[in-house]
Amino acid sequence: MRIYLTFLCIVSALVLVSTEAFCASYNFIQQQCRELAQKNPPEIEIIYNYGELKYNTDLYQVDLAQIDAVLNHKNRGDLTGLTDLDPVIEMDGAVLKYKVMDGDRICVYPQKLTVKVKYSPTVYILTTLPKDSCKYKMAVRHGQAHAELGYMMLNLLVKALRNKLPEIAKYTTVNVINSTDGEQTLFLMNETYQRQIYQLWEVFNNALKERQLILDSDEVFAREAGMCL
């Protein structure tokens, strides 16, 4: 019995030493991987396009009301015009860099991040408005004000992405994996990037909506209507 207990203690000690050595080895490789990623920052590509401002003069009040309900969750029945910027953001899958660190363990870090942002602005104007009328011209001007606001917010978003993406790449995801785990790691890393980029997108999109609603306030509409009396 004494011999058995002595053997068990020796085995337990060896397992403990082995576990500690493995953790120390993994932490060392993880640190090497992080340093490697920081020395080789990814290429950041932001593709953006505001799009050509279009005008649609074929809609009636019921059509404008339906678009208004979708865009602004409102039910205004007396609209003479409406603007849809149609903002879209997409992220291509991150291009990852792989480097063998130790045996079958690989350091994975981003080599390139690509984000695409685009607007496709359309100004809708009530079809029954005569094109030479004050109300028609006011509706066009109002729509153009929305478009100019969208253009300004797009430029601010692009600047924010240029500042934020390197930080996201630097601090978010550096992984040491087994060679057989590459596909799952790629999926998880891209999911992490997308989540953080969409969080930034939500901040700017909500700010854009708030400013659009200010342009569409009752006070603004009343002032514009008074200019066409």
C-alpha cells in the first residue's frame, strides 16, 4: 500500500509539472503571436460610394405614406416628398495570416480587413405637384438637404472606421490554434470583427436617423409650407 501511494504521488506530481509546463509554453507562444501581429498590422481597405442622387416623381400620397411608415415608422398623410438614403454596410471576410509557431500550433492574425459602405439616395416627390410650383421646388430642396446630411455622415463614418479598424485588429483577435482548427477560427474571428464594426455602424446610423427626424420636424415643415403661401 505504501509503495502504491508513493507511485500515485509521483504520477500526480508529474502531471502537475506537465500541465504547468504546457500552460507556460502556450502563454509564451500566445505572447509571441500577439507581438507578431502587432509588428505586422493588417491592410485596412474602406470602399465607400455615396451614389448618384435620384428623383422619383411617380408616387401618390398613399405610396409616400407607405414608404414613410417603413423608413420612419410614421403615418403622415400630407407628405409632398420623402428621402430614402438606403444605407448599406458590408464586411468582406478577413484575410488571415498563418504562421507555424510550434509543432502543429499556428499563429493566426488578420492580414487585411475590407469594409464597404454605400448610400443610394432617392428623393420621392408627390406626382400631383406641378413642376413649376413652389411646393415642388420646396420638396426638391428639402430632399437635397437630407442628401447633404447623409453625405456628411458618410464622411464621418469613413473617418471613424479608419481610426477604429486598426484598433479592432490589434486588440481583438489573435489566436494560437491547432492546424486542424483553421476553418472554425476563421469563422469566429470574422464574426468578432463584424460584430464590432456593426456596433460602430449602429451608432452612426442612429445618429443619422436622429438628424433626419430633425429635418422632418413639424416646425421645419410648417416653415417650409409658410414659404409657399
